Amino acid sequence: MNIDEKLKSLGIELPTPVKPVANYVPWVKSDNLVFLSGQLPFLNGKINLKGQVGAEVSPEAAAAEARQCAINLITQMRDACDGDLNKVKRIVKITGFVASPAHFADHAVVMNGASNFLVEVFGEAGRHARSSVGVASLPMNVPVEIEAIIEVA
């Protein structure tokens, strides 16, 4: 099954890529690697949840936001691959930033929302290295932001 068919079977319609809100580009290609800038959990052009995980936002709700970040990463992947997601050979690494108070320790629970979704979409090629980092705040007061490195054909 190709990636577009897989997304359709999951009921996922990729949004239009979000334009950068500052002085950066959404992705940079170097040889067969694409470095994707951090994606926020925009859904229909809006931010659904705001605040720190473990304070205003539950880990489960933040995991759903991480999944939305992964959908937005795939949107940028499609753009980087000239519209053909089947050019993605592998998700190499994702780095997740989780806004949370100092006592919060379930960053992995949040990031599994993205990791599980990427494996569901890309199969074995979606298995990746990962870092989960707790931070005091993120742009627009979102609970999670995720960046990625992918290998393309």
C-alpha cells in the first residue's frame, strides 16, 4: 500500500503546509536527508490546546497533540518530496519538545503519540531514533513541538 492510500485508510487528509512564523524554512534537503523544522500541533490553522503538560494539559491530551505534530511533519515531508510520500525511505529521527513543569517525567508518553502514528503510517520505515526534551515553554504556548530528519529516495 502506498503512503497516500495508507493515510486515506486512516481517515487522514493532510493539510496545506503551514508557513513559517519567523525567519526560517520548513525543511532543508541535503543529499538524501531532509531536516524538517519543528512542527506545532496546528489543526485547521488553529492551536487546540495551550499550556504545560502535567499542569494545564494531561499527558494523554498532549499525546494527541504530538500525533497532530506528526501529521504536520508528514505534510512537510510531502512538500519536500515533490508531492510523493513514497519517496520517504525512512524516518531517521524525531526530536520532541514537551512544555512541562520541572516535576513532570512522562515525556515519553507524550512523544509516543507521534512515534506510534509514524510507525502506523510508514511501517518499519517509520521506526526512528528519538529524543524527548522537557522545556518550560514553547511558541504560542503549545504543549508539544516536534522536528524530524528523514531519508528520501
